[in-house]
Amino acid sequence: MGDDPTIAEQTLGEALRSIARAGTGLSHVLTTATVHHKVQNTRVVAHCHHVALDGSSMPRLQDLSDSIAEWVTDYAIPRSVIERMEEGSAHEKRLKHNRLRARAIETFKAKGMSGEQGELLMFVLAESFLNLPQLLCKMNLKTDNEVHFHGIDGVHCGAAPGDDERLAVYWCESKVHKSLDGALSEAFDGLMPYLLAPGAGQKDKKRELALLDNFMDIGSATIAERIIATINPDGPAFNDIHWGALCLIGFDHDYPVKPNAVTKAEFLEAIDAAFPAWAAKAESRAQSRGLESFEIHIFYMPLGFCEEFREAMKVSLGLTHE
């Protein structure tokens, strides 16, 4: 498939937003509590969503997992490979896409604990909510399905706030834990080598930059040409990159266990009441690690029991049996 000819006429920000994947929306399975909350004394931006409750005020966790799993091909397969599947008859396209989905699912760990389900959810929110396309498809680089890939959990891109021609690169960390405190601490610790290291950084950052140089796949050749020179540490344009981060913070939270025990409004009110304390924890983590000057988007995701979320995702991806 060729590039849209209008892309060359767009600003970098317009071009990147135009290729971000919106999907069909998650509002039926994910309820928004707070968005774009600016955490005081930092450049952290906090968002909070919870698992939607049905008409009997029971959490739609499996439905949420099913909706997230619909994105598995987009997450785990490079854009250029997906676009090549558009060649041929309608029937041929269906068969090719079915094969790609099976290939994508095979990249996920089927055994033991894994953070891959949270990373998939973070990808969905980055693309559909923040309109930040994935810059590097790391799942496709795995050589052993049962071993998690090394390094940062994801890389997305966009335009820097206030400058639609300046490239912004967002390092991604996803942590799904029983404890909110533990998830936040691990996420911020994981970002430090990438945000605080100047230039090309040390081995962790250098490895990710090398992967970007060799395997970046944005789909559009026109956009890729505008990005590739910028992310090369040996070029002067590298000095203009806006570095930021995205975090998905999933944690245990009490959900209704009996039908009609609370109303949806009461449950959302409780989330809203708890949120200021959750945001304050991000302020302390950012300041204690010297990250307060970086644009960091945090998705707070109270998930009920995190292990139930992982198991629900495995069911949705066909990695286990109900």
C-alpha cells in the first residue's frame, strides 16, 4: 500500500495523529474517571479508568479483556507486514489476517506470570486515547515465546507539546501489581535509565536506540524518512527530540462481588475520592527520582484482582481454557 499523498503536506504531528489507530472504542468496557489531570509540582499527567460495571453493577472484566485482545495483531505485528496483507481478493485478505492474528498470539507467553497483557492494554490506550503511534514493535523481535523481551516495555511517538514539527519519543513502562505503591515505584525506576541519561545514554538506552534504527516500523515511508534522521544519535536533529514517557499502572482494587450491591455512580464516586491520593504518589515518585521535569502520562487502572485480569486476557487470547 502506498502512502496517503496528503501526508507529505502535513506537519509531523498531523501525520502521526493520522496514522494512530482508533479502533472501535473501549467506552462500553472501560469507564473514564479522570483524564489529563496535571500532577502538581511535576509535568506528570494522570488519567484514571476503571472496568465498566454492567446493569447489575458487576465488573465486565472478561468483556474488557476480549476488547483489548482485538488489538493483538496491531500490537505484535509490524505495520508494514499488516499492510502487505491488503493485497489480493477479499477472501485472501481474510485468510492472511487470520494467519497474522495466530502469529501475533503465538508471541505471548502461555505459562507463568507475565506483564505482556498490561503492555497490550498500554498500547491500546496510547494509540486510541493519546493518538501516539507505536514506533517499535518489540513483540515481533522475540526469539522465544516463553521469554519476555528485554528493555523498555514499548516505544511510542508523537509531536512535542506546543511544537507540531518537533518529534516526541515516549518510553513506556507497564506494571500490573497487587500494590499501587509497588507498581508506581517499579515503573518510575524503569524509566530512569532512558529519561535521565544524556544523549545516547548507557547500554540500556543505546540498545533501544539501536533497535529503533534497525526495526522502526511506522508503516508510512514518508513519515519514516522524517523520523529516522532524528532518532540517529550521530545526527544534530537528535538534540531536538522531546523525551517523555507513558506508564500503565494496574493494581488491585475492590469491585462489587454481588449484583446490585452498589450503583455505578457510587462506585465511580469512590474512585474519584481515592484518585487525589493516587496522584500524590506519582508526585513523590517523580520528585524522588528526578523525573518531575519530564512529560509522563500515567494510566491508573484499578483492575480488581490483577491475577484475574491476567487470566481473563489469557482466555481472550486463547492461551488457556475457561
